[in-house]
Amino acid sequence: MRIKEIVATPVAFHDPPLLNATGVHEPWALRTIVEVVTDEGLTGVGETYGDRAHLDKVRAAGRELVGLDPYALHAAHARVAASVGDEVVTDQHGLTGAGSNQKTVDAVYSPFEVALLDIQGKAAGRPVADLLGGAVRSAVPYSAYLFYKWAGHPGQSDDRFGAALDPDGVVAQARLFVEEYGFTSIKLKGGVFAPEKEIEAIRALRDAFPDLPLRLDPNAAWTPETSMRVGEALAGTLEYLEDPAPGIEGMAEVAPKVPMPLATNMCVVTHEHLPPAIARGAIGVLLTDHHYWGGLVRSAHVASLCETFGIGLSMHSNSHLGVSLAAMTHLAATIGNLNHACDTHTPWQDGQDVVVPGALRFEGGAVPVPDGPGLGIEIDRDALARMHEQYQRCGLQRRDDTSYMRRFHPTFEPKKGHW
């Protein structure tokens, strides 16, 4: 069996005005659906970022994979690395973590690896989780991912989620998500308002949900001194505090001075960051993300390293569709030391997807592992075509939260180590 063809289809779907330390989400989120077709008629699917520069790299790398055996994952990674060369991506697809050549290579490689594992699973008649060593849980818990947000995009109608600009709005959003999805843990994206206001929001969530684990993620918007102050103020309230201060150095300064673990998806985002972070005791929880850690197999290797050094695990989420949710679920199902619920943006999709309904669902805040062969999902061709047309019409080429915010607040500056 050989790879016959690779098709990368960029798509766009509606995104609410979610606020964060770098600005606000634009009306459209961009993704790319990658399909790998074999000469034996099997097709595997992966998902990645939709920014134009990344899409160009994915298409260029895909041309180098034609003719390869779908089981040759190491060779595929080498060919992708050769295609990318020594480039370091500066456009982070809306992410705010550090960039590196390794991260760039792994981000381009990841959707191909997921698609190849999908093919392998279909050929064997087994779920991808079985290819990763077998599931240790039948369903993967996810967390309600809350955002401060406007009621709607300026000039458009209010969306069904409503505004969340104060503690009452945040609690109302949490109630909606818990009622609809059954989430049993809650995360708030912070770094938007002054730390005192975000402390108030967390305390309001604690009052409303006394039994649910809570997390706060200000995306490195605070100084180490402020991070310590907030950590002390929320002692006994937070499951973990995610990326309060910038960089491994800032996190290492804060970690021994606060009563809860520090988590990250910003200062440790590729393999070269692990040794200094571990040596300095900068983090207690790593949020893995197969989109930039090089796929499912390489992410599983990182999980083993974390177990060796006593680092807890969760999973990071960016705006994504069901192909990513399926891949995340298969991976998370196999990681025994994944001891915190995963992040997901699925509620913010509000039913938009390229996956045929049925294979992915939430039960009590968890997604049962699809039991079909491969990823266990099927692409909805009509939805894919519709979202591709939306991509062509929306006019966006890259995610840029800061520029969009400046349309309405011209003096806005991204917050990093600001408060």
C-alpha cells in the first residue's frame, strides 16, 4: 500500500468574539482538513491550522509524501522536516507560546501522522487508540472552557452565548456549558481584565460550583509578583494556575511561591523546552497538544517523559473541529498519567463540524472513544464543501486577534507580563 494523493482543504467556521490577552477572536476560525488517499482505496484524515502560510507548508510537504508506505511514520517525519527546512514560523495561528524550528516541523507533520494512523487503523480494522497501545479509559473527560466575551461581534447580532464581562456573566456561561455538556471541571481564560477582577470571577465560580475543579489561564499576562499574589489569593480554589507569568524563567520564579501547581502550553511547547523547565521546577502540569508536538505517537512519548519526572498532564485546545476532537480523544484515552480533564473549544463551534454526527458526543462531560476502525469518524462532504466556500468568501488568511481588537480599540496592546 502506498500514498497516492494528498488533499488539503482549508475551511472556515463561525467563531464568537472570545477575549484573551492578545485581543479577540475574529468572526471566522480557520482550519485545514488533510486527506491522505492510498492506492488501495483507503483514506485517512487529519486536521491542522488554516492560516495561509501554514497551509502552503502543508501542501508542499504533502507532495513529498506521495509514494510513501503509510506505515513509514519516521520516513514521513523526515520528509516533512526536509520540506520545511530550517524555517521558524513566527505566525503562531493565534497561539502565544514560543516558536522553534522543531515546533514548525512537528506542526506541519502532525495532520499527516494522524491521517496515516487513521489509514493503519482502517486497514487493521482497529481504533487508533489500539495502535497507540490500547485505551486505559473508555471515555475522555473534557473541561468547560470559559471566555470573557462580547455579546456578539460588532455590527452583527448577539450570539446565543451572550456577554460575559463580569463574574455574573462568567457564571451564566459556565451554567450553560455544564447543563448542555455535563462538564465536571471548569477553566477560565484570563489575562483580559485586571487580576483582581479575575479573582472575583473565580470566587464566583467557586460559589456557584463548589465541587468542580477550577483553573485560570491568563496567558502570561502577569508579572511574577502579581502571579504570586493571585496564587496566594486563590489558595485552595484552583486545581492549577496556567501560564501566569512569561517564560520558563518567570514560571520558575513563581512555582515555589504559590500553593497550586503551575501548568503551561506556552513556555514548554517542544522537546527542547523540557530539560530547562524540569531542571528549574517551572511547571507541575503540561498541556500537550498533538497539533504542535508532532502528532499522537510523539505526544505519547512526551507523556512518558512527564510521568518519569512527576509532571501532571492535561491537553491544550485551540479552535478546532471534530477531526481534532477525535484524534485528541484517541490519544488521551491511551495516556494513563493524563490526570486532568482536557481542554476543548467544541461548545464554541455550536454544532458546526465537518464530521458526520453520531461518532462524537459528550456524556457527563466526557467523550466516549469512537469504536470504529481508525479515528472512527466520517467526513461530511456537504459540510466540508460548505466550510471551504466560507473560507474562500470570508477573506481571512490568518488568525490575528490583535488587529481585530484594534478595529474597535485602536490603542489596544497585547498583554504579556503586563499586570
